[in-house]
Amino acid sequence: GRFTSSLCFPSPCPTGSLLLAVHFYSSPRANPLIPSTALGVLLLLVSALLAYAGIRRSLRNASLLVPLCLTLSAFWSGYGVILVLAGQGALPQPGDARDALVPGLATFTLALLLVALVGFLCREPVLALVAAAVSLASAHEVALHYSSSLGPSAVGCSHLIVCLAGGYFALGRILYFLTKGKIALPGTDLAEKKTQEQGWGSAGSTNPFTAPGLLLNMLSASVLGCRLLGVTHRLFLGHVPWLWAAGTYQIGICVLSYRAMDVPMATAFGFTSILKFAAGYSLLYPAWQPEEPSFPTPFLVVFSILFAVLALFLSLQSPVDGLYLLVFVAYCIALACSPRGFFAGGPQGVAVAIFVASALVALIHLYNVRARAKVLPGKGAVKALLARSSLLKLREGPDLHAPYLGYSKYADAEVLAYACSVLASFALTATGDPQAPLDTVVIPWVVVAGGILKLLGGSVAFARGKTLESSAFILYSVMWIIWGLTRFGGLYGTARSFHAAVGIVAFMLFNGFIVFCSLFLNMAWLFYSLTFMLIAVSFLLDAIRALPAGYDIAATLIFGLVSFYCFLAALSSSTFQGLCFPLGRPVVQLSGVGAGTTKCLHLPARKASSVKRIADILRNGGTCGIPTDTVYVLVAACSRPDAVEKAHRSKRQAQDRPMSLWISSLKQLEPAKHLFTPLLWDFMEAAWPSPISLVIPRGEWVDFLGMKDSAKYVGTPQSVAIRIPDCSVTTHLIDLVGPIVVTSANPTGEADTTHHNQVYAKLGDKVDAVLCGGPSPENIASTVVDCTKIDSGNIGFFRVGIIPKSQV
């Protein structure tokens, strides 16, 4: 697995270059060796493998391999679709293929040149050579389209350099694995690079996906900028693959940025992806209609406001990135002021500014991924400025992205979900021609923003344990997609259908349940779900031809304003400590989850730092819920009598189910070994570690554990249950803390807890932390064996659990 993972980059990259080299070397022939359609499909497959390589690499540590793989993947996917269109005759005019390819080729010439420059500066020669070679090939191909005297062999030669560099890297990795690390060619030792990257990455948390996202902004800006500068003759169907490839990849980078715990940049890439899909739709529309589509002005004004607010908050994290987003504010304003939209000179001029700004900011982020000293971060100045304020304090630290229940690998996506609600609602205010609904550019805003991106937000919310929020976001996204395609996609027509009304009523019933559940969450969510009911009512009235004039606009404006308030509240709460915009208390307060004034910490069991933190809490007298080899348990350190008593109080322990003792090895009982009979000691050695608890006679050995007066809460006056769990996380924790007192993590008389969410639900306000390990490996508790009479040759069973009697 590690071997194939390490070769995931050198395999597809030289493969794609080899295909292009063969194509250009054979292009002077009447019939090229690889037809355009076949070459395009093959490049699409290679681009998928390259994207996988970049994502797999990025989940380990930051490297220039991430932006190189993702940038090349986006380049070859757009390039491949254009080749397929050309092969199928969709670009019939003589200069269509050139006009379609040149914006992308020019962009990736510069983008890969930036990657190569940073690669040489940061001592990654192989990656730098590959990037420089592909950049040179793209530049040669641009020159080839304008002057045939250069010849296609220069392009093919550059791609052969990529093949040689990739082959060298693959050979180095093969030798490394065959010789078990004894032979490593220069520049191919990933183990040494990993150590350097971990050391450099600890200096600051840098999102490795920001740079490829910025390079994709260059791609979409180049399409419009080339038209303004006269490089291309017109905007047409051939440019759509570049725009939609950039939009699709930016949605993926949005998800990966949430994985990198970078909420502002993930939201920004979600916003910019919407613009790319809208531009692609605008260029695609004239393919079947002679006129250009019209743009809804109010929506673009609202979009510019959202960009401005996001730029303000992003500047607190990175002033450079915040200033960069202001260019998109100007872009949205230029689109709002231009009836022709993307076809007008104003937006195209701003696109040129976006191209230049994206290149400069991408260069900074590329360098910051690999450099020890960061270039122009600017965050220190912002922190120093806010330190003088007693009202505003940035939210930082390990609990910045602590999820609601359990732990998650993603940051919170509610900011983007609320913003998409704003965009989709204001897009519905556009009044178009019912006979030609596609004439107005509404579908990208409603379907992409209200549908796809909101579905993304719902999926992330579900991963973070927010069941109600995720259900609402997913339900609303389905509603926006269906209604957007039906009303603004030409599927509705002039007829109205009873079946559509029945479907909307079903959605309203589901939303009614969400409104009811919002009563137990907060006032903001109650208004959010209630105002969406107004939207659903307008859909229903329109379906039955009973919509009053102006009602749909009023409903969408109300829902948009409520969504905008939720957007501000979510953005401020993720940036500052304390809620700057109150969400309100629940209308109905439950006595269980949410009733407590404090929430315990949730730490992932997969991290050693989390186990260490749990150990610190236990040593300081806290109680915690932890996973084991069976079900979840509530524990306290034996060395803290106050914690033992606290665990007994919080559990309301019944007398017939006393607390037990756990140790990590028999060495912890070595000082008291003389107090155990040889037979009992041998039986403990044979039985542990395992899910078998042994009830042994109480004696002076208990005093060695330091429980003092709290020892009365453990076991009975005659006996104590003790065991060594067969769980590495639990035994490591006991190694750090010492012997612990254990009881089941549920109120007495209730079922055992088999997930960390259940621990929070049952004891969340009574424990200090929960070590989250997901579902329990078993749903059955341990077997409890009576060893009080073992020396007479008899054992009994208080409870037969996961281990059967025969095995004991």
C-alpha cells in the first residue's frame, strides 16, 4: 500500500506527458496516431489519477506535490474535454480550437512556472523540473498555435522531459523499497522530506490547498482577460470546459480546505466556484440561442456584499487574502453594472486584475507551504491590534474546530451553507420571461449555490454530529435543486402539475418537523426554518396557479435576510471568542442534552496528544469517558480520591454494581505481589489482557493504590473487581495516569453506551472530557469472574459477557 501510494504521482504524470508527446510527434501526419477524442478521454482518466495522488499526499503532510498534482489535473481535464469537443466536431470553425485552448495554455504556463520557481527555491528539484517542463510545453503549444514554423516537435520534446523526470522518480522509489531504504536516488527520499515537512509545518498551520485554488482563479480570469486583450476573437462553447473544470475543482478544494480546518478560504472557494459555473452557463447559452443571457442585478449586489463581509473576516486571519477578496467584490459590482454580464468589457477588465492578483497571492502561498519563514503573513499585526481591544478576541487553540458531538476531520461549513441560502433566495427575485426561463442566468445561482454547495454544508454538518442542521441543509438543497431546474430550467413550461404540488406538500411536512425540532435548538434556527416554510408556500401557490403578486419576492427577501443574519452569526462565532451575534436560547429547554451550562471536551482517540490531554485531566482530579475493548466507561484516577468520589456521585452508583479497578499491567501491582496467592497471580497473568474482570478478595493491596477514604466506593467490603483491558488506547492512558477506577458510562439501570455521542447524551454535563473512538468494537460488556474462592479450586460467574465460560 505504501509502495503504490508513493508511486501515485510518478505514474500518471509521465503517462499524460507520454500521450501528449506521441500526439504532437505524430500530428504532422494526416491521421494522428491517437485521435483527438481518444486522447481527450485518456487525459481525463489521467487527470483523475493525478487528483487522487494530490489528495492522498496532502492528507499526510504539505508539499509542492499537492499544488502540482491538482493544477496538472485541472489542466488536463479541461484540455481533455476540449479535445473531445474538437474530435466530435463541436468546434467547426478554423480558429475555434486555437481560441479554446490558448487561455488555458497561457494560464498553466505561468501557474506551473510559479510552482517550478518555488520548487527550485525550496530544494525540490524533481518536482520543479516536472513543473518547468510542462510549463515549457504549454508555452511552446501557445506559440505553435500562432506560428507553425516552431513545429510540434518542440512541444513533444518538453513532454519527454516530464517522462524522464517521472521515470527517474519512479526508479528512485523502486530502489528505495527493494533495498529497504539503503539506496535512495537524490530527490526521491520521501522519508527525509517528511521529516523536514513536519518540522517546517509545525511553525504555522498553512492550508496546502489555497495555492491550487488561487491558480484556478487565474484560469477563469484568463478566459475573460484573453478576450479583452484580443488574444481570442470571441467567448464561446470552447471556453466552457476551462470554466467548469475550474469550478468543479474549486468545489473539491473547498471540501479539502474544510479538511484543513480553514473555514474562511473554504467559503471563499465556494463563492468563486459559483462565479465560474455562472460564466460557463453564460458562454454555453448562445450555443442554442442567438442572443446573450441577462443577469439579475439584485443578486450580484448581494453577492458583492457577501464577498465584502467575508473579506473583512478573512483579513483578520490573513490580511493579504482579505485584500485579495476585495477584487471579487469589484468583479461582482462590475457584473451588476453590465447588462451583458461576462461578455462586457468591465467584468473582463476586472478579470485581468484577478489574474494578476491571483498569481501574486498564489506565489506567496506556494512559498509559505514549504518555507520556514513565512512571506507577508500579516496575522501578527492583526493579533497585536486586536490585543488592545477588550471586546474582540480571536478564537484560537486546539478547540477552535471542536465539533458539537464527538470529533470530526472537517471544520464547520455552516458559514457557506447560510451564505448559499442568501444567494439562492435573492436569485429567485429575478423576473424572467416565463416563455424563455433560460434567458435569465438563475440556474447556476440556485442549483450550484442553493443545491450543491448547501448539500456539501449538510454533509459536513452531519460529519460533525449536527444531526438537525445537516438534515435541514440536505432537505433545503434538494428543494432548491428540484425547484430551480423545474421553474428556471424550462422543465416547468406554462403548465402546472398536481404532482408538483403534492411533492411540495411533502417537503413542507418534512420542514414542519424541522421547525418543531428547532424549538429545542435556538431562536435563530427557528426563524430560519420558519421563513423557509414561506418559500415552500410560495412554491406551492405557484404550482396551483394561486400565487399572489409580490408574495414570492417578499418571502424570498425575508428568508434571505434571516439567512444573512445566520451567516454573520456563524462567521463571527468561528472568528471571535464569544458570540458577537446572538442566536437566542431554545424555546423549549430539555433536561438532558443541552440543559447543562458547560460542555465537556471531545478529543479524538486516534491522536496521542488527546490521550495525553485526558491523562492531564485525570491527574488534576477530573472524570472522563473513554473507549475500551468492549463498551465506553467512566474513569477516574485512583491517585485522586476526590475524583473517585465525583465519579460515584455523577453515576449515582447502585450498591449491587460497584465500581472496579483497571491497571495496564501486573507490574503496577508488583509492590503488593506478596499479598496475592500464587494461584491467583498466575490466573491473572493467564487471563489478561482481555475483557475478563476478576473479582478478588479485598485486602491490604488496595491501600497501595492511594485511594484513601474514597476506597469505600470501589468494590464491596469483601471483594474488588479488577482487570487489564485489551485496548491499546486504554492501557496507554493507564500507563500515563496509573491505576484507574472504572464504571460504565451510563446512568445506573440504563443500557451500556457504545458510542461517544451516547456518553455525551447521558453524562455530558457530568464529565470533564470524552475520548472519542467512534462505535465500540463490541456491544457486549466484559465477563465478570468470581475468584474469591479460587484457592479452593472454585470459580463462579457474576456475568457472562463477551468471553464465554468455556474460554475462561
